[in-house]
Amino acid sequence: MFAFMKQKPGFYRQVILLSLPIVLQNLITSALGMADTFMVGMLGEAPMAAVTLANIPLFAVQMFIFGVQSGSSVLISQYWGRQEMESINRVLGVALWVALGVSSLCAAVLLVCPVEFLSLFGNEPEVIALAAQYGSIAGVSYVCSAFTMMYVAAYRSMERPQLGMYILGASMTVNTFLNWVLIFGNLGAPAMGVRGAAMATLTARLLEVAIVVLHMMKNRFFQVRLGLLVRPGLDMTRRFLKYGGLVVCNETMWGLGTSMFPTIMGHMAGSTELLAAYTIAGNVEKIVMVASFGLSTTAAIIIGREIGAGRQDKLLDVGKALNALAVGEGLVLGGTLLAFVLFAAPLWVYPLFKLSHGAAAVASMMMTMMALAMPLKDFNTVNIVGVLRGGGDVKAATLIDTGPLWLVAIPYAALCGLVVKTTVFWVYLAFPLEQAVKFFVGIGRLRSGKWVRDLTRA
């Protein structure tokens, strides 16, 4: 029954070596992000809700950037299997043009009319005013992040994931330190509140850009050719838009869809408490999901490389083995999260964030539901983002990832929260409902074997 778990010698060692730096990178980023949330939370529920509100459109941009990353990775990993370095330069060039263009547009909107724009996502003037202070600065940081993430994604797809761990580890450490200085006015600096948090983020992202430019100039493994970045060519642009464009659409639609849930909560009664609880639960989820994101990225790299090199005969068993690892991982992490909700959060976390009794109860409910759905969610993440997408089946992966979200989860949450006006429990039930639908559709696609496609050949 589990014969597919027997892989060639060294397979699981390779999975660990590739995924561990990615997991550590995401863990550092998520843990320090949690520290950022804690520092802002010390200012009160309104500032924390404001940062959550500002991050609704910024999260959509982040997911767009991640989509361009993922789209470029699908192509780069296959070109890496064929050792075509010129083509990798061209893919990186297209990715930079797309990511920098969209992130710059969002930054411009948040600079010119932050209050008017962010009013679309909430209904409390105090929270919106604070969100505008944060968003007008933080938006610029995403332009820097777009540049860094494209370069890191290229290296990750060429089986060099350590670079991202080093760059983002240094950046997030600086970000956290500057948060402590600028939010509270330590070391003689003025106390800037949420604006200080945004300034810290922007400074850290500028540091990332400086490190990447220096690395481009000094490294010998991958020679960046500026001419190919600036003019990647129409053929590669068409190829990227045809295949990578679907991945970008996937992540953007997923990001926009996920942003609908805090938007719905932002228009419900007691929205400040709901958004504060959602912020805590969301940061905890980022930490417990780092393992599945690392495994999904590793799956995409391995499968894409094998397809590019022409070794496709046993990829179905490889996909099944990686998904089985994801389920086991989800069971362990789900159980750990349940223990955290029952014992650690009420004693240490909620008092640190100064959550009200109502917000703490909502946060516990959200994280409990999250823990119970963790095996399903981890399977879906690795299956869709790693196996199907890495195999070149980008159209099916996009439909499986976004269809249940937009056709099932969002209409259900909007009906409960805005029309029937239920409690937030019934709104949040949309998340496990979405995962269940994705699981059954995704496992059918996996078993079909129709997801193995070489995207690098004409």
C-alpha cells in the first residue's frame, strides 16, 4: 500500500537538505514577524488592528510577488535540469519587470491616497488613520522586497536555498531591532508608534537590496547578465506569461481571496477584537506552516529538475511520497498547536498582547480550528504548490487552489458574516471547508498522472 515511500538512496536526505534552509528562513521570518506583532500589540488593540488592516492590500501584493517567484521557479527549475543558464537569466529578467511594476503601482497608491484606499477595508476612522500612517511607508518596502525575492527564488530553484536564509535572517533581525528602537523611542529615538514599525520594515528591505546587489557582483556560481535582465526577449516573455502567468494569477487570486476574510470581519460587529484575534492566529499559523512551505518548495525543485533532465518515469511515486510526508507533518504540527492553544497561549501569549477576554476567546477558537485542519492543509500545500505546479500542471493547480476559495469559502463566509450576521465561529469555518474541497479534488488530479509536463521545450 505504501510501496511508493521506498525511493532511491539519498532521496529523503536530499529532501531534508533542500527543505531545511527554506524552513529555517521562513521560521526566522515568521518568528520575528510575531515579535513585530507583539511590539505593535503593546501599543493596544487599535494599533494592532490598524497594522492588520493596512496589511490586507499589502498581503495581496505579497502574494503577487510570491506568485511571480513561484512562476519563475517552475521554469527555472526545469531549465536548471537542462543547465541552460542564459534561459535562467531571461526568466529572472521577466520576473523582475513584472514584480517591480505591480509593487511600485501599489506603493504609489498608498503614498498618494492611503486613507481613501484603506477605507475600503474597514469602517473605524481611528483604525483607518493609523493604518494609513503604516501603509504609506510600508508599501515602498514591497518594491524592495520584490527585487530581493526574485533573486532568492532563482537561487532556490537552482538548489541553493541557503542564500535566502542568510539574507532574510539578517534583514528580519535588523527589522526587529529597529522596531524596538522606533516604535517605543528607545536609544534616544522618537517614539513613532505604527509609523516606526513601517520605517523599520523599509530600512530592513533596503538592506536586503544592498546585500543582493553585492552578491550579484561577487558570486561565481550564477553569473547575472544585465543585458538579459533588462531585455529578456519576447519568446521568454511569452513563455513566462503562458506558464508563470497562471501561477501569478493563482497566488494573486489566493491572496485577494484570503484578504476577503479580514475584510468581512472588519465590517462585522466588534471588528477591532476580531481583527486583533485574527492577527494573533495568523502569525501563529505562519510559524506552524513553515515546514509545509519548505516541503512544497523542495517538491517543486526536485520534480521540476527531474522533468527538465528527462527523468519522468517515477515521478508519480515521488509525488505520493512527498504528499505522505506532508500529512505526517500536519498531524505532528496540528497536535503541537492544540497543546499551545490549551496550555501556553492563555498563560503567556494573550497577556503579552494585552488581548481582551473576547479577543482571546476568538483567537483560541481560530487556532483550534486551524490545528484540526492542519493535516489537510499541509497535504494541499505540498500537492498543489509543490507536486502539481512543479510538474508543470499550472492550469489545474490554479483551478484547484483558487476555485474552492472563491466559489465555496468566500461566499459562505460573506453570507454568514454580512447577511445572516452569525458569530465569527461560523465565518471562520470557511477555512477548513475550503481545505476539504481542495483535498478531494487535488488527490484525484494527483492519481491521474496527467500533471507531468515539460514547459521548457517548444
